[in-house]
Amino acid sequence: MPYDLSGQAIAITGASSGIGEATALACAAAGASVALGARRSERIEELASRIEGDGGRAVALETDVADERRARAFVEHAYEQLGRLDGLVNNAGVMLLGPVEGADTNDWRRMVEVNCLGLLYCTHAALPVMREQGGGHVVNLSSTAGRQARLGAAVYNLTKWGVNGFSEALRQEALNSNIRVTIIEPGFVETELQSHNVKNEMVMQAMERAREEIGEVLRAEDIAEAIVYALGQPQHVCVNEMLVRPTRQRA
Ligand code: NDP
């Protein structure tokens, strides 16, 4: 791993699977101590043990970022237990696809609450700590869906578009506090994300067709490396945005 994160403390939401889990492992391998947040506590506890077993430092902090109080507690406990807060990776997310008409509006609420409000709550809790410390780095997981609207993804598009707008405005607000903001926009990554649509046969079929067309999709580790690259830059360099698609993904 060419980037050195030693001495950094990084809090990662959605660390129980996929990109968040891979990011925790990559940050720890680069020398950072990590706080792992998610609802599935047994998964993050296992991951923390694995990182500590490899000589790293990790704490598992069960949270639900859709709940403001618990999102804030995650950031505060990460800071208390690691003694610093250099990075916050707002990675927790859900993607529930399908047409607008006839949609289950609970799915909309879940996406807005996790992908947008959860990210806002954690950021809100982290900013004063980072400013006080003299700097920090907020990494927000958006998506190609934050740049390109697609039939069947309207509300997921809305949430990721929101992440992009918020992140750029935050970057401008926080730069005088030495707080950097990075937007990560992955294309198709093989994770559990797609499987949340299992109730919807048409959506699952469309995703399977997309996967077949692409051939080799991204691995969670590919995105983790992009995140470590952004976190590993010197203080005067802010990677504002990274769009990473599988080579054969068209849009
Ligand atoms: P996964 O489903 O593997 O991971 C999602 C993570 O979010 C899980 O760890 C889950 O943990 C966590 N999460 C969900 N809801 C909550 C909640 N209320 N509170 C706390 N944590 C929560 O998907 P990915 O790794 O693929 O997704 C990570 C991010 O990357 C998301 O923001 C997604 O939108 C984005 N992304 C993914 C792409 C892909 O193709 N996979 C493409 C573009 C962007 P738990 O259930 O334990 O709480």
C-alpha cells in the first residue's frame, strides 16, 4: 500500500460489508486506526478483531445513522476511543430501485434517511471536532447515480445528486478550517447493495443484464484504494471528486 495513514484516526460508516469493510481493511493496512459503524454489530466486531489480530487498531461501534442521536454518538465515541478524528468516511447507503409510480414510499424514506440524512448527521457531529483539531477530511460516497439519471433509479439518483451538491458546498465552507471534502462516485461494484432489491424481480433482472454487459465489475477493494489515495494526500492537496467505473461500463 503506497499511502501512509499512520497516526490518522478514521471513522467509517457502513463498515459491516462491501466498500465500507474493504475501506476499513485498507485504511488499517495503511496504518490508520479505524472506528467501524453499522447496525450489524457482530459483523463489525469480527472485522475489528481481524484488524487488531493483524496488529492494527479498530473499534466497533454499533450505530444506525438514520437516527440522529445514534449517528452523533458514533462520531463522538469514535473520537473518544481513538483519541483523534482525522477522517470520516460517510459510506453507509441503501439502493432500492423501481419506478416512481406505485413505489413503496418507505423505500424512499429509507434512502433519504440513510444516504442523505445519515451523512449529514455524521458530518455535523464531526466538523467541530475536526476544526478544533486543526483539520480533517470528510469522504462522501456518491455514485455514478449522482451524475447520471437512470430510468428506475429516480429516488436513488435524488439522494446521490444531493450528496454531490452538499459535498461541494461543504468543501467551500470548510476549507478555511483545513477540512477537506472528497466525493467518491463508484460505478458497478460487486457488494450486497444490489441484493436489497430482491423483492423486485424486474430490477434484479435489469441489474443482472447490466452486470453481463459490463463483464468484470469493480471489487469493493478497488474503491477502498481510491479512498485511501484521497486520504493519503498531503494537506495542501484536496481530491475533490473521483469517478471510478468498471472499464466496460457505458453509463
Ligand atoms: P453494502 O450493502 O455492501 O453496504 C452498505 C453498508 O451500509 C452496510 O455496511 C450497512 O450496514 C450500512 N448501512 C445501511 N443502512 C445503515 C444504517 N441505517 N445505519 C448504519 N449503517 C447502515 O453496499 P456497498 O458497499 O456497495 O455500498 C456502500 C456505499 O457505496 C453506499 O453509499 C452506496 O450507495 C455506494 N455505492 C455503491 C455502488 C455499488 O455498485 N455497490 C455503486 C455506487 C455507489 P448494516 O446493514 O450492518 O447497518
